[in-house]
Amino acid sequence: MTRYIIERIIAMFITLFIIVTIAFCVVRMMPGSVYDNPELPQSVIDALEAKAHLNEPLLVQYGYFLKGVILEGDWGTSVKIEPSVPAFDVLVKRIPVTLEINIYSLLISLPLGIIFGTIAALRKNKLADHLISVMVVICISVPSFVFASLLQYVLAFKLELFPIVYESTAVGVQRFASMALPIMALAFGPIATVTRYLRGELVETVNSEFMTLAKTKGLNQVQATVRHAFRNSCLPLTNVIIPMFTNVLGGSLVIERIFSIPGVGGIMINSINANDHPLTIAVLIFYSLVSLLTILIVDLSYGIIDPRIRLEAK
Amino acid sequence: MYIADQNNMPKIPKEKFVFVQQGTAIKDENFETKPIGFFKDAMMRFCKNKASVSAMVIILFIIFLSIFGPSFNSYGFNDQDVNRINLPPRIPVLENIGIADGTRVLTNRRVDNLDDPEKYPEGSIVEILNRRTEKNVEMCDVKINYYVYTGYDDEYFWAGTDYLGRDLWTRLCRGSRVSLMIATLAVFANILIGIIYGAIAGYYGGKVDMVMMRICEIIGAFPQVVVATLFIMFFGTGIFSIVMALIIRGWISTARLIRAQFLRFKSREYVLAARTLGVRDRALIFRHILPNSIGPIITKAMIEVPNAIFSESFLAFIGLGLQAPEPSIGVLLSDGQKVLLHYPYQTLFPALLISILMISFNLFSNGLRDAFDPTMRGID
């Protein structure tokens, strides 16, 4: 098992290295200089570029970049979005907001999805099941940014129940109120995914032998499902939930823009549009790292839950 | 053993052949029904699924609109006119019953200006709401017919106009055309690459399979957002680079599906029989094994279409969409989102369009999957 984990981690770092290399080359080959400020004289721009090693060949630049990242933890300095602040610090300041919203939306979607999925499985082919499956189709199909617009207009603007945009200075209840809409917008998809998956799993296990046994010992359908079938479906459920995190993180790129949340998604868009190359690279690395970590965790948890996969990989 | 040779068959006159059952009637009957082929069978099952059939009708209708919609009225998708910006929707028959009648409420207007024909042209005021006095000035909210107000009384913009005075109906139709085109191109390329790659990996197996699947795994580990961003940054915005950005990572799931199908079918007896007869690898792959996967391939393609439409809108939203003035659903939606609180209809129509399109495609592909593979029924 240890060897398997080490292998996967090494593979992850190799992939990360490839992505970083490609990202660095693409971003640096983009037209337009980082320092194309018309107010600065050419000599100053040249000096700035020389200081950031921009006048050297791409390979040498990449060497400097890697040296900075690995030896000094220096990811370059943001140029335009937050001038002369290290890109790493810009990122670290914003990651908590993004993570907070994403994790909250997953946290509320999990119990809701489990409840809906169990109800749908227990009332299979009855009205409740049909209603839930309509809800699932809608929630899975409609993009999160459409939900976000709808919620923003109806709940925040018309009914004035929530603030229209995120308030970064608010504290306590108000802070949660301003986070509620983005969290809701992001949660619809995961709720539907969990519901659909759990319903499928439960419906399948209903006919298995251990369920017959559970009923033989006197449990009714609901008791048997909740105590036995549900527990059996919980482990594979983790493998649906963890990859959802990457999806939610991608979706939050847009949601953050709609609700003006000062998170990572916002600086990704802004840094691309403003040619702030060091920051763009840092954000891209962050997204790659998160998605690679998710894949790693899924792989490892598969290995722990189902040892057959581990054997196959060897 | 004697093997009859076609050329040296002994000549037997026709009269010598006699039916074995001569005299007694042949008991078995002809089939009264016609044989049902794979597609017909699937078609019958598909037609029973009402949700999927209506989804298909909706999709066909949207495709029809995307092709012919722009010619329903005389406005071009890029006809800009600063005098008619942000007009609300107005539809000929519906305006009489109060929906889409081209009216808008202007808030905080001075009452004494209401009679001024310079400011409010004849007949533009529909209703005066919420009269009040603030700081000794009589104020009110006015519901006005915005078309009369701006002097476009004879025009009908069915979905209103945007911030440059462009007709939204035309832009919506053209946008759905562009989005569907991007999705179709991307899905077609993905399926094609996926079929070839997956077929080779699955058919040859062993080392070839291992290397090809490792490559898949590495490409699959690239996050979609990052790949698409880099691609569009590098090649610039446009239909081509968006399609390419969707292809880069999109073919992997198809390749995996096809590979699994090949692993399942390649050791069947009929493949062995064909191989014994000396059929070449290429014919074995494409004529004998691949046709088994036609159902999953079609289903997969239909599942990928809404994903591609979603990805395109997503890219438009983060500012990596098509270049103006070309519209796509995503571009319209992200433009509308900017003025959501003032002109909600500019978000409503693209949002409705993309939602209906996504739901329809999902229902349609569910129906197709059930039709082609009834064992999967109910596993939504």
C-alpha cells in the first residue's frame, strides 16, 4: 500500500511539472509585455524586464522561475492586479474565501442529496420519486451561473432577502447572508448528483440477499434501507463527492464574478485580461494542484475501499 | 471426405430433384411479422419514452430556429443603433394582454414634467404609480411604453434590444446556431478521435494498451479550466480555438468507452471466426467489432453535446468567449448578466434558451441510452 501511495504521488508531481512547464511557456509566449505602461520610458521598462529576466531566452527564464519556486518559494511578483505584491501572497489571501464557499456548498448538498436520494429510492415509481427525478434532471442540466442569475434577481433584488453581492467586510450573520446565494447556486448541481447516485445505488441493493435477511429478522422496508442498504452505499459515495469538488471549484469561477466575491476565480480572469503573467501562472498552478490532489485522493480511496483496484494497479 | 467442387459438380437434371415432404403439407408457417432490426427495435423503445420524444421535438425546434430564426425579421445580428438601446421585448399579439408589451417603469420622475410632450411623447405614458411628495416636489413612478417613448412605435423587437440597440431575437437565434455548431464540431471530433484511439488500444491490448492509456491518464489529469484557458490565450478567441480547447481533453472519455467495448467483444467467437477466415485487423476493428458499439457511441455523442454547450458558455463567462460582434449563447448570457438588475429580460432569454437546450439534450440522451441498452434503464 505504501508503495502504491508513493507511486501515485510521484506520478502526480510529474504531471504537475508538465502542466507547469506548458503553462509557463504559453503564458510567456503571449503577445504584450507585462510592463507595457505608456507612461514609463523605454529604459525603465528595459530595466524592469532585465530584473525579471524577461530579456533572456525562454528556457533560462523557466530555469529562474523553477529556482525561485522550489528554493525560495517565490512565485514571481504580481505586476498589475496588486502591484509588487508576491503572487503567492495574493493567492493565499484569496484562497480561503473561495474554499469557504465551495466547502459550504458541498456540506449542505451532501445531507440534502442523501435525504432526497433515500426518499426517491424508498418511494420508487411513486409521486415523490417522479418529482425528485424531475428536480434532478433540472438541477443537473441547468448551469450554476443561470441559477446564480435567477437567485440574484429574485431573492436578492426583488424580494431583498439577501445582499445582491458578497460583502467582504460583513461579520456574523450578515456574512453568512451575503454568502448564502453563491453557496446555493453552487449547491444545486452537487445535490442532484448525490441524489441520482444514491437512488441508483439503493434501488440496486434493495433486491440483494442481505436485504431479504434484514426483512426476515423483522425490519420493515424503511428500517432495512436506512440501516443496511444505506450504509452499504456510503463508501462508494465518497468517490462521487470528492471529484465534485473540482467541478464546484470550476463553477465558482463564474459564480465569484457574478457575486463580486474576491476569490481566486476573480484574479484568474482579471490577471489574464490585464496581462499579469506571474499571477496567471500562479493561479493556473493552484487550479492544477487542486484537481491533481482530488484525483490522487480518489485513486487512493479507491485503493482503500476496494483492494482489487490496488492489486490491478500493481 | 469428398468435398464438392463447384466447377466439377455432376450434372443432375432438374426433374430428378424431389421435395422430401412431397405429398404432405408443410407445417411451419411464414412469419406474419417482419423481422425487427437493431435500429428499429431501439426506435420503438425510444418512442415509448414520452419525455425523450418531446425533448427531441424541442431540440429540432431550436435547431430550426437557429437556422431560419434570423430571417423571421429584418434586423441583422449586428445592426447597431444608439437610439434604440435596451428596448424591452414587444410581441404583436401578446402585447394586447399585457405580456411583452414594450413597457417599462421609470422611477423617481417629477410629476410636473409628465405633460411635457418633449420629454414624454404623446401616448407614451401607460400608468402613473406611487405618487408621492419628496422635499416639496411631487414625484412618481411612470410606466411608459418605451417604444413610443423612444420613437420606434412601429417596430417590434420580440426579445428586446441590447446595450448597442441590436435585436436580441436575431442574436439569440444566431447565438444558438454558433453554440450548436461549436458543440457539434467538438463532439464530432471528440468521438472520431476517441473511436480510433480507443479501438487501437482495446484491440491490440498489452503494451500498446498500457502506453496509450498512460497517455490518456496524463492528459486527463490536466484540469479542463486550465487547458481551455491556456489554449484560448495562445490561439486567440474564435470558433476554432474554442473547439480545439474542447477537443484537447474531451476525447478521453470516448476513448475509454470504446476501449472497454473492444475488450468486451474482441474475444467473442464471431471475431475468432472472422480472424480464422483471414480478415485483416482493420476490417476486424471497423467492420466486425466497432458496429457493436454504435449504440453507446450515439448516446455518448448526445451526452457530450450539452457538456460542450456548457463549456462554451462557461468560457464566454470568464471572458474567453467569441470575439464581438459574433454572438453565442454564452456571450449573450454574460452580456445580459452585466445589466441583470436593470434589464432582466436580457438575461432571461439566453438563460431560458440554454436551460431548455441542456435539459432537452439530457432527456434525449437518457432516452437514447435506454433505447439502445435496455439493461441500463432506470439508472438515470
